Amino acid sequence: MPTEPAHEAQLLMRIAAGDADAFGSLFEQRQGDVYRFALHMSGSPSIADDVTQETFLAVMRDAGRYVATRASVSAWLCGIARNHVLRRLDRDRALEPLDEDQAVLDQHASQGDLLGDLTDAERIEAVRQAVQTLPLRYREAIVLCDLQELSYSDAAVAMSCAIGTVRSRVHRGRALLAAKLSVSPKVAIQPAPAPLGRRMRSISTLRNLA
């Protein structure tokens, strides 16, 4: 029996050959991951729904472009979703300034543990909200590596940058989150599942849109 990554790579080969059942299988297996990535990045369920749909439409068109030796299927899908998210954020609202992170670190450097009295659910929600305030270059690194749990090498493929850049942005992003939450990075980074989009189109509808 093939490993899961190998199985998914085979699904993409079958999708490229026009196999609708293979598309359905990959959609069921990975739609949640793509939706969660888009939701963590955008903070908007409607954008996450749209990005998920756009990502899998791209899969139907471009499955033959996937190269298994370059990245995992998860990284490839996140890379596609990332491009759609960035276009939506750029279109829908002004991007966050990238020069305020040091001020955040300085402002919170001497504060205590502001989350100490919160419940686990409240902590998770506080982290989600804090992630949304990160500059995009740090946010995507944190979402990919800490929330989606991709390796640095896979995140580098998804972000189209060097592994060293990923490491640097993850380190900086964790420091910013710790400062915003006034807790240690280990407490701040807690992967949390997100609900699937309520308006997710059916597989048959996606096929008709291709």
C-alpha cells in the first residue's frame, strides 16, 4: 500500500488524465486543510470558501504540473491557495504595514502573562486573532509551519522563497506573537482546527466550473 503522500501524487496523475473519482478523493482529503490555511491567512470564512474553490478548480486544470520530487501535495496546494489569498487581500483591503513589528516587541517587552486566566478556548481564539495582526510575510510563515505543520522545505516551496527565509520569518513571527500575547512562543503557537466553510460548493459544481 503506498504512503499517503505517494497516494496523493497518484491521485494528481489520475486527475491530470481526467479521472473524476480521483479528483473527488483528493477534494475530500484536502479541502479542510486548504480551507483552514485560507481562513488563518484571511480571517474571513467567505474568502476561505472562495479560495478553497479556486484552488481546486486550479487543481483540475493544472494537476499535470505537479512534480512529486519538488514538494508534497500539501505544500503544492498551499502554494496555490496562497496565491489566491494574497490576490484577495490585495484587492479587498490595504495590506498591513511591515515596519511596526519592532514597536510591538518594545511595547510588550515588560508585560506579564495576559493569557494566564483564560480558558483553553479563549487562548486559542486569542492566538487566532493575534495571527491575523501579523504582517503577511510573517503570518504566512507561522500559518504554514506552525498551524499547517509543513516542514521548512515544503513551506519554502509554498512561499516561493529560500528555506533560510522561512526560518527567519517563523522566528520573527513567533517573537511578534509572543509580544502581542505577552506569553512565551511555545504557549502562543497552538494549532487549532477550523470549521469547514458552510458555503463550500459541491464537487459536481466545481467540475462544472472547470
